[in-house]
Amino acid sequence: MLPHAAFVAISAAFVTVILIGVLTDRSLDARGEAAEAVNHTNKVQEHLYRFLSEVKDAETGQRGYLLTGSEHYLTPYRAALAELPGEMATLRTLVSDNPAQLHHLELAEPLVARKLAELKETIDKKAAGDDAGALAIVRSDRGRADMDLLRTAVDGMLAAEQLLLAQRTAAWDDTVTWSSYVMFGGIAVLLLSIVLIGVLASRDFRAVEAEAWSRRVQLALTSELQGDLRLESIGAKVLRVLVDNLRARVAAVYTVEPGGELRQVAGHALSPASEAIKRLGDGLTGQAAKEGRTVVIRDLPPSYLDIRSAAGKTTPRELVISPATADLTVQAVTELGFLHALDKVELDLIGHMSESIALAIRSARDRTRLEDLLEEVQRQSEELQTQQEELRVSNEELEQQSRALQISQTQLENQQAELEQINAQLEEQAQSLAHQRDELVRAAAELQRANEVKSQFLANMSHELRTPLNSSLILAKLLSDNREGNLNPEQIRFAQTIYSAGNDLLTLINDILDLSKIEAGMLEVRPEAIALPRLVEELTRTFQPIAAQKRLALDIRLDDAAPETLETDATRLSQILKNLMSNALKFTEQGRVELEISAIGGPAGEIRFAVRDTGIGVARDQHDMIFEAFRQADGGSNRKFGGTGLGLSISRDLARLLGGDLRVESAPGQGSTFTLSLPAQRGTTSAAAPGTKPHLASLRSGASSSPQTAEPDTPPTCSTARRAAYIKPAPAAPTSCFRTPVLTVRYLTCAMTQLFPSPDIKPFERLQASDGLLINAERWRRAHEYHRQR
């Protein structure tokens, strides 16, 4: 949009051009009328002279004929007789608008008639041979008197025309003068408007150029701060950008430490006496960091902050101390000294760059903390591996004891007297086995805690996983755009393929990270008031082009009974709805897709978002399966439509996180309806996503059983086998179950089959692939072989 002053100047120039055109047109019309009047006067004079000349020619021809008697002299006479009627008619037409001139002409007409009659009479007498009669008529001076009167009348008309000519010439001159004034005045106003427009355009251009320069500097800073950098590297790169672009002669970067200290991490042209550590509130730098506002100091006192070189030293003309703040927390302070005064653009640039500096420093600190956490996790993992090795040794010892028990059992059959002693030994061994099982439970709990740490670590690493991928996407996009024109079509296609695959990978990573955050209980709900009409507009604007591309009817409507606002997490609600709408458009080849927002149960009820489509539909026995992670209704859907199978799983968890639920009604070939229900009035909800945590209930229940009691061989359900390995003595005769404690194979087989359903993976390979079970493949083979032999 044009500035107001520029708009006024352009409008004035436009109006001036119109006025110049109108006035010039009017002046040209006036000049034309004046010129036409002058030409009219000239024509009248010309015809008057011609009229009088014709009469004179007739009189001259008459005199020549009378003197010579030659017919040759009558040629002018006869020509005058032929021309005079036309001249009289022309003069009457020309002076018809002037009554005075018309009156003079009417007086001249009878005089001309008498003169011509007198000439004709003398010529006729001469032709008849009456020379004396002809001469008598001439000597009578009758013709001369008429001729004098005729000349007087014509002279009067000429005098009147001369007066009109003078008046019309003056009017012509006035018109020309007015036209000149209008033209030159309009040109002057137009030039003034053009100059004003140029001045305003120049000012706007300088403002745009300053904004472009500011963006280039910010982009340069952002590019410098990308990657895994330490605080010292960040400080050095920040100073390099500031010194190169703002011409700062002395500079320093301080980071705010947890103890309230300001530690200098980078400096430029600082004196050796500068302080490396300062306190919040101490000095100008500490006070600026404490208050969180930029301080600009001009006219510094001598030796306050020296700029030194080999040739000498000087004091900066201006000092700028700018705190770098992110999320209302001061992360660092930059101190810059200049030999010139800064303008508003440079000061604004320093303020805009402060946020980027703060985010980079905060990211570096977070990265350092994550590295420390990773080292701690690795240390715990090594400790767990050591414990597993100890368990393996203990299990081998148990196997040796089991073989000893088998020998004892054979001896008991032959030696009844030693039965009590062997039973006592078996009881002792059973207690030892129970103790080992307790150790196994504790180890499994440690593994569970490690798994939770892993989920928390993965959730916290969301930014670190996305950042390099986003950089790859940006670079791939720049390559595919080929602005330099140095790539061939195949290389551009490779870059486009990288960009497309990177976007798919970013979507998958986002889904996996969201799922990890939900499992780790780290997903927070930030409720806010959402305007439902605005949400409808946003969804329509987002999905209308997709629906139009697939030639589908899209209808997103808000029921009249629904409230105007809803208090919930806007980001999560938008994520759920966009996922449902995307699925509906993806799985619908023809027909329509609808989203209806309605209210059920009044203010204390719920708000329902129903997404309906006319797509392929889902069988009833697959309704629960489509909400499981990495699952779709069938393999053909995955091959045809793509996707990871995480969207609906995350959407249902997010819906429950918001205090609502997500349900589906569908049948093959009849479309689907996904209904998201949220409470109309938000109450207290858990900050952690709902989900089933792995537990060891079956192990704990088995640990408390008595070794003397033979439990029935009732295998646990496969869903229980997914969560823990069910371990207990093998069922057999009351004596053999104590003599040979082994693992029940079909329990673990069921668990492994459910965890790894592929028929190409054998039970032993399933056991090796799972890190959630605590029994290694070698012991599994031994137990399986022993069970088969038994």
C-alpha cells in the first residue's frame, strides 16, 4: 500500500493532468473559434475587393469599347456580368450574421444594378452606331456618381470588417495567452508533483533497502548459528557478524550463568584489563542484563572503553548493550562500541538479532545437558549388561543344580530312607529359585526404568532430530530450485527426490516423536479459547484445494447450536482434525467429505467434530486395529495410499489427553465417520497421555507362590505375554515338578509370536530381536530341547 503522502502527490498529478487536458481543450476550442472569426473577416474583405474589382473591370471594358469599338475590350465586361451575381450571393451569405453589413450590401445592390444598366446602354448605342448618344450618356456623369456611391458603400463595409478583424485578432491573442498560461502552469504543477513523488519514492526505497539489508544480516547470523556449536563458537560467530555488518570496533558477548554471573565467552578488540566475569546488576552490562532492556550510551567519558591499535587508542562514540532474551529469560548480553552514531535501522537490527542469539545459546546449553544425559543412560546400560551377565551365570548354576536334582530323584526311587533329606534339598533349591526370580523381577524393573528414560530422551530429542533434517530439506529445496542454473535436469530430479523423501521422513519422525512424548508422559496441554468459526475458515482454506484437485465436494459447517468458542489446546485439536480430514480426502476417490461441528448436552455437555466421507470404508472387525500404532486396515491400503499407520493412534491418544475420545463408524464401501468428542467446559485432565505401561504383575504374582504347591498349567493370554515373560515351574507329577524346574516354552512362544508375527522369524530369532524379555536365545534353546525330551 502506498504511503499517504505519495498517494496525495500521485492524486494531485493525476488531477493536474486532467485539468490541463480540459483547459487545453477549451483554449484550443477558443483559439479555433477566434481563428475562424478572423478567417471569416478576411473572406468578407476578399470578396468585397473582388466585388468592387468586377464592377471596375466592367467599367474599364465599356470605356475601351467606346474608344476603340473593338469587341475584344468587352471581355472584362462580360466576365464581370457573369461573376457579379455570384459575388453578391456570396457576400450576402458571409454577412448574413451582421445586420449592419447586410444593410450596406442592400444599399450597394441597386447602385450596381444602375451602373450595369448604364454600361449596357452605352455599349448598345455604340454597337448600333450611335456614338454620339453613347458619349452623351458618359458625359452625363450619371455612372460616375453611382460608382462613387458604390465605392463609399464598399469602403464602409471594409471599414466595419477591419474593426471586426481588430477585435477578433485581439480575442485570438487573449486566447493564445490564456492557453500558454494554462499549459505552463499545469506543467509546473505536474513537475512539482513528479518531484514530490520522486522524493517519497526515494524515501520508501531507502526504507525497503534498509529492511532488505536487515534481513540479509539476520539470515547471515542464522546461517552462522546452525549446527552443533559450543557457547564459545556461538559468541565468536555472533561477534563476526556484528563487526562485519555493523562496523563495531569493540565488542564482547557474555552468557548468563545459573549462579547469576555474566561470563565472557567471546571478545573483539578488548583491552587486557576487561573483566571476564561480572555479576547481575553490577555496572551497565549487569544492569542491562538484570532489567532485560537495551541500553544506548552516547558521549562516553575518556578511557571508559578503549579501542586500541598499533597506532594508538580512542574512545567509542556510542556504546550499545543489548540483552538476548528467549521466553522472557535473559540468556546472554552483547556489548558493542562504535565510532559512529547508530541509526534506527541498526538499533532495530540489534534488537531483532538478540532473539536468535538467545535461542542459539539456549540450544547449545540444552544440547550439552542432553549429551550428559546420554552418557548417564549409556552408563546405566553398561551396568544392566553387567547384571544380565551375572544373571546368566546364576542361571547356569541353576541348571547344574537341576541336573544334580535329577540324580537325587533317581536315588530317591532306590533309597526311600533318603527322601526327607532330598526333599529338604529341593525345598532349599526352590527357595534359591524364588530368590533368583525376585532378582529377575528387579532386573526387569530396571529395564523398564531404562525404557522410560529412553522414551523421555527420544521426546526431548525432537528438536535435535528435526533440525538437521530441516537443514537437509532447505538445502535440497535450494538445489531443486537451481537458481544458479548450474544443475542438469537429472540432478534437479535427484534433489527433488531428496526433498520429497525428506518431507516424508520428517512426517514419520514427527509422528514417532509425538508417540514417544505421549508414552513418556511429556506431552503438555495448553488450553486456550478457540474461535470455532475461525477454525472452520482455516480448515476450509487448507483442504479446499485438495478436494478441488480430487474433484470431491467439501463441506465444513458449524451447527447453529454450537458455541462460538471452545477452551482446549488449539495445536492438538488442529492436529487431530487435520489428520482426520487428510485421511478422509486420501481414502475417498469420489463423492464428498464433510466436517460437522455440533454441541450435545448444552453447556455441560460436549462438542462433537464428525468427519464423514464416502470412501472405501473399514470393516467392523478392524475398527480397533486401525487405532494401533503402525497398523492399517490391510496391506493393500498401505501400498495404494501410503502412510505409516501412526496418525489415528496419535489422534486417539491426543483426544483422550484433551479429556475426550475418538470413535469410528464405518463399513466397507459405505464410507467412514470419525467422531471426536471434547468436553464443552474443560475440567482437570491428566497431563500424560493415556496408555498401557509395561508391567511385571505376572512375575510378581509368581514370586510369592510356594514351591511345594503344583500350580495348574494354565497359560496366560497372549496380551499378557506381550508385556512380560511368564516364568514358573513346569507342570508334571508332584515330585517331578520340584526335581526339574524348567521354563514353560509355550508361554514364551505365544509371547514371541504376538510381538513378532512374521512367519519367517523363528521363535529363537524373535527372542533375540526383543530387548524387553530377559532370557537369552541360548537358554531358550536349552529349555526348549529339555522340554521336548521330557
